[in-house]
Amino acid sequence: MDNRDLGKRFDEVFQKMDRAYERYARSCGMTYSSLALLQLIWERQPCTQKELCALTMLPKQTINTIVMSFYKQGLLEMLELPEDRRRKSILLSDRGRELAAQILPKISRAESRSIQQFSPEEKETFFRLLERFSAAFCEELNG
């Protein structure tokens, strides 16, 4: 298999997974980006928009649009930071925690059950190769 075929196969695999996340997000009435952000806030709260931008690599405007939408829906609380009143600490509200508790566990279960189909040796090999690929890719692309 030549490099072009490998690249195509790699893209197909990851796009298939991305489409699965996107379909699930849509079934929950969300976009893929908003679902990813909800999960990140759930896992990392309290956090700031700046931290969310750094963790997701989404544009600042996209993060702000989603955060403000969540806030208007009553899913978030935003508290001024004492050291800089212009910045806000973002936390899920009771309603936001309820929503997250309804939809996020399905993702975790799917990821966990998918990896559980591998033997212990396959899991170790899978992660070792994925980490090796990631390190090599980052080095090749960014030096």
C-alpha cells in the first residue's frame, strides 16, 4: 500500500468516527462542536473560554457562540473571576448537569465497549502504535 492509499485509509477511518459523533450530536439536538464543548466543560469545570479554545482548537468566536447559546438555554453559569472581572469562570448549571448526565454517558459507554472488544495485548498495541503515530506526525508536521 503506497503513502497515498494509507493517507486515504486513515482519513476514511477517522471521518467515519467523526460522522458517528456528529450523528449522535444531531440526535441530541446539538452540533458536533457543541457536544464536544459540553463534554469538555463537564470534565473540566470550572474553566474559561480561553481554556476551552486552547483545548479544542476551535476559533474563539465558535466557542463564544456555543457558550452564549448554552448560557441562554440555562445550561451554564458564568462567574466573574476575582483576579480579572472581564473573564468568566464557566460551570454547568443544574440543568446543564442534567443534560450532560443524560447524553454524555452513551459516548463513554460506546468508546469503552468498543475498546473492550480488543484483547489486552491488542489494546496495548493499539495505544502504543497510536501514540507513536501521533508523536511522529506532530514531529513531521511541526518540527
